[in-house]
Amino acid sequence: TVAVGKGADTRLLEFIADAGKGRYYFVNEYGTIPEIFTKETFLASKTYINNRTFVPKLSSINDMVYPIMENPIALNGYISTTSKDRAEIIQKSDSNEPILAVWQYGLGKSIAWTSDTNGKWTSNYLASKKGIDFFNRMVLAAFYKGGSDDLFVETTTEGNVAKINVKDLKDSNKVYDTKASIITPSLETVDIDLITKSIGEYIGEIEAIEKGTYVIKVFQYENDKLIKSTQQAITRNYSKEYDITTKDSDGLSELVRKSKGVFINSPEEVFTKNGKDVHGYRDITDILIIISLLLLIIDIALRRLNIRFKGLDRARKKTVEIAKDIKNRSRKKEMKSVPLEGESNISKKEIVEEKESVKEKDNNREKNGQNSLNTNRLLNAKNKRKR
């Protein structure tokens, strides 16, 4: 449904569009109606959203696509659209539909990018330095560039250092006094002198620790008179570990699985204990073998070289003294337990006498037994005779 002008019943037309699962448009001028029908015809005849992987084709040379000119990066999708009449198409899809276009609008510049920037279709771009540089150049291309077009400023970052390279596009045979004034993200101004690398080319470096945008203004002087000036901007991004645009969920899941960890979804979960102790082990066989070999070598060296240590000698003497003392004590105990010669003889005589007395007693007992037996026999024989 299309509502034209303020007198149209916008509520009714919007309700009809919602009920029919269609689209609702509101315009103030009748001249925009053909554009709406053209768009609807285009959307009805083909797919609006294209989810497929392809490599964009270069239609025209531009500073934005300089990082990916030699090795284009593949896209995973885009939204179909048509270009304006005055637009300059820089990149096209494999179906010759515009991917990147730019055109002049008044004193400013407009840039159209028909893919996304959150990583769903541009994950390959966000995962590479060239792709990030491409997006930086796209944003910087929309900034206003004052001064002369005779100077070309190129900026790069290496670690915490930003490098500036200025090329004189017209007066390449002259050398000027070239300076740069840099405005940091904290709005501080830093002035540096650029060094002449060659005729028409000047270089310089600044420390870029702060995160944010640095505005660089370049001035060229001849006899203290300003001849040319231009400005450029450079963005200092956060470190790669803070980049959440690249999606590597499979790698993270594998890391969590192998380390028996968990995903943290909120800051409060950092201090929450799950009650499970994680144990691990480490094989120290190699370390023990190395220590054993070292101790063996030290022992052989001490024995062969006869190296003496005062502390060890003292300990050895003490142990020898203690051993002698123990032996002496044991000998004294043995001497006490052994009897004297006189005592031993007496004890032997007493033993012999006791044995002889025992024998005599046994002999007497046997004689008494025999006598008693004889008397009994005689009494028995006498009684038989009487009968």
C-alpha cells in the first residue's frame, strides 16, 4: 500500500499492509511513486537477500579498495539493489549487482555498501588485516578532506607507532619544509617535522597509544610561507583479543571441552564456584633421569678427585665416634654376663654331686622294689603249702 500526502488514511493503509504481510510506503510527492513500483517489481522478480559465497569484481580503481586489489576477499552474501545514475560503482557481485558504490552529494560524499559489517557475511574481512584496513578506508573516505589535492597522505600503524607518509603529487622535483600537526583522541596537539625520504616524499612517526581517531594535518612551507596543506585521519583500534566480531565458536567450544571449562555469559559468573576440582598430572620422568645423572657425575667426581668438605668430614668423625661408643658399651655388657673361673668350677662340682646323688637314690629304689617282690613270692608259696 502507498499513502500519498497528509490527507491519506495512513492507519487504514498500514493495517491493510500488515494484514496482507506486505509493505507500507508513505510519500509526500507523486514523483516518488514510480520508484516504489520499480522497487516492488524488482523484489518480486528476484531474490532480495542473497546468501552465497562469491568474490566481488573490481569495477573502478579507488583508494578504498587498495588493500584488497591484488587479493580480493570473498563475501558470504549481500542485499540486491540498483545503483543511482551518478553513482560510481567500485565493486560488483558475480551477478553484476553493485556491492560498493560512491557518489558526490552536495559538498559531501555518500558511500553505499550492500553487505554487512557485523561478520555474518563479512567474516573473512573482519578476520584479516587487509579487510579491516578496507573498512577503515571506507569510513575515512566519507570524511571531509580540506586543503589541497596536491598532497597524498598515507598512514599505517605498527604496534604503538603510527607512520605518516606524504607524497607530493605535482611538485615532485622540489623539496619543501614539511610539518605535521596531530590531534590525539584526548584533544592534545603534537607537532612534528617530517623527514625527506626522497624528492617529493616525506615520512614521520608518532606514538599512538590511545585508542580512537587521530587527525593529521600536513603543511608545506617555502621560505616560511605556507604553500600546501591537507589533512588525514587514522583510527587506532583495540587489540585483537577484544575483537568480538570474528566468530570462532567451534574453536572455543573445542578449547572448553578439552580444558573441562565453561562459558562465562555474565561478569558475576567469574566469581561463582562450580564445586568441581580440576586435577591434572605431569610426567617428570625425564627430569628425574637428568637429576639422577647429575648426582651420579657429582658422586664420581668427588670420589675420583678426593674432594673434601669440612662439614662432611665433621659429620663422618662424629658417626665414627658414635659407632665406637656403641661397640664399647656392648663389650662391657658381655663381660658382665660371663662368670669367673672359680665360680665355674664350683658350679660344675655341684652339678656332678647332684647327678651322683640322684643315681644312688634311683638304685636304692630299685633294690627296695626287688626285695618287696621277693618277700611277696615267699609269702604266697607258704600259703599254698598250708592248704
